[in-house]
Amino acid sequence: MTGMLEFNKTVQGWALTMLPEMAATVGVAEGSLIVLHLRPGKIETEILPPPTEEMIRSVEESVDKFGEAFEEMKRRGD
């Protein structure tokens, strides 16, 4: 396996982008994410497909429109 895995902490667990070799092994689209959920004595996983172009555009539009509000909520810890 090549490349590095970068974990990102989420509220539900840790997410990482699958390496191309990993995606090919399990037959999912490149760019899919693995979410790891820690449970007592085990780790549960979930595979999420990569975001669509429409999703990416929608998020970018929301950030453009509400970016200042998002920054203020982040600053306040909301």
C-alpha cells in the first residue's frame, strides 16, 4: 500500500480518505471515506462515497454566503 492516511476527528469517530488500493480492494469509488467508530472492545466502520460535484458546489455556496457566521460560531464554540 502506498501513500499516507490522514485521520480527521469527527463527532461520530475518525474519518480518512481511502487510498486507491483500498477502494479497489473493496470495490468502491476512489475518494470514498472510511469512518471509524470506537465501541467498547471493537471498532465499527462505515464507508461513505465521495461527494458529488453538486454537493461540493452547494457547500462552497453556503460558505460564501454564511462564512462569517460559521467563523463566529466556531469562535464561540457552538
